[in-house]
Amino acid sequence: MWARTLAGFAVLAAVVWWYPLEAFTDAFGVVGLPAVGAALGIGAVTTVLSAVRWLTVARGVGLRLPLRRAVADYYLAVFLNAVLPAGVLGDVYRAFSHGRYTGDMGRGVRAVVLERMAGQAVLAATGAALLFALPTALLGFGLRAVGVTAGVVGLVALVVAVGLRVGRSRRPRWWRALRAAAADARAGLFVRGPRVLLLSAAALTGYVSMFLVAARLAGVTAPVLQLVPLLVLALLAMSVPVNVGGWGPREAVTALAFGVAGLGSREGLTVSVVYGLLALVAALPGAVVLLVRLVRRRRVPREGFGEDGEQGPARGGRGR
């Protein structure tokens, strides 16, 4: 964890050292009230879509997850990811929070992992398809970015498949855990695959739209079809957990991609910084969720209640 965080700091420091200060300060100057409103609106749509995807997977594996709680938890996770190192600690918190809420820690954690894997798989597939639209000079870097994301998903699937086969005869504890994970993957992802894929694609469209808003605010007038492959590449860079709240690799990759595409590496960096600011604004409702829960935790007795002060389901309470 700390090694990845330090690597993210190193990448971000290198970008700050290499580019002039104006590439960063220009970004702050273009984020006004209309941009804030756009960020909050797009962020609300993408967060709700992602929360519904999580709800779909959770109910597929037999866990109760009300929509209101799913949206609130997802907003809180997005906020924590934006302000904490590595960019995944919010999802870790969401996983364990869901496990405590449902009374089934293992299945609650697996539901979050499967939901995130679905989103990353759609992002990797989209990136791989759009690489054909990138300049030839970017293919090497783009393939590496896609490979990291797709490779993680493939490695997990391979480990599960091999583990299930090796442990079938003796059925140790780890084999039973893998079998449970595989069963949840079938129920939560494959059975509900079309819905999960549609929600993932819609959420990805929201993230790309936010990047397009950032590009226009930064003064980039290139056609949308030219920008989209570069922006998806930046999102792929963000998916690698070597960052500081999403910052670092995203800026380096966006600057490189824009430079190779002939749009200017400095402009690409400014676009990435504007996007980072908009993403932070979009995550601010999660800070409200955190504040409300802290206040409720002080007022409501903890025993028998969920972390947000609401009555949780009975121990082991599952439902389709």
C-alpha cells in the first residue's frame, strides 16, 4: 500500500517538476460556478448508476441492499477515494461496511469486489477497442495500460479456476472460499450480465463526459471523436492503484497522450488537472454523508444499528 502511494507521489512530483506552474494554475482559473454545477450533475448520475450496479450484484448474490443506502455508501466511497492515498480505500471501507450491515462479511466484501471488477472490465474492453483510434506512437503505452487492467481481472479468474480444480479432492477452507466466490460471480455477474454491462457502460459515459467538460474548460477545441480515446486512456491510468487520490499517473498519461496526438502535452496536463478538480467537486456530497453519519453515531446507540444510524437487517438476513 505505502509503496504504491510513494510511487504515486513520485509520478506526481515528476510531473510538477517537468511542467511549468501555469499548466496547473490555469486549471484553477477556469473552474467557476457553471463548471461546479456540471460536475455535481454528472457526478450524481454516474454515482447513482454505479450504486445501482452494486445493488444489482449484491441482490444477485442474495444480499439486501436498499437503493438509498447504496447511493449514500457509494458517494462516501468516492469521496474517500478522492482524498486518501491509493484511490481504493473508499471501496475497502464500502466493502466492510456492507459486510457488517448485512451480517455476512464474506459475501458483502465479494459483492463490492465483483462490482468493481465489472466496471474495470468494461473500461479495459473499451480502452482496447479505442486503441485502434489512437496514433501509432501511443499503441505501446496504451496496450500496457489496458494490459494492467485486463491482466488483473484475468489473473483473478485464473487463480480461482486453478484453485477450484486443485482443491476439489480435499476441499480445504480456502477451496470452499474460492467456490463461494465463483458461485457469487455466477449469480451476481453472469446471470445479471446484460444489466451490469449496461450500467457499467452508462457510468463510463458519465466519466468521459466529465473529461470532455474539462477539455472544453481548458480551451481544447479538438473534435469529440479525437478526444474520447485519449480520455479513456487517462481513465485507464487512473484505474491503476498507484496514485494519490487519483492524481499522478492520470496527469502523466494525459499529458503524454495529448502531446503525441498533436494537441499539446501542457494542454493535456491542464485538462487532467481540471478533471481532477471537477471530480473532487463531484465527490463532495460524500463528505456530507460522512458528516451526517458522524453526527448520528454520536446520537444513536450503536448496538443494533447500522453505521448511518439506521436499523440494519437481522444477522444473516439475505434476500433476493
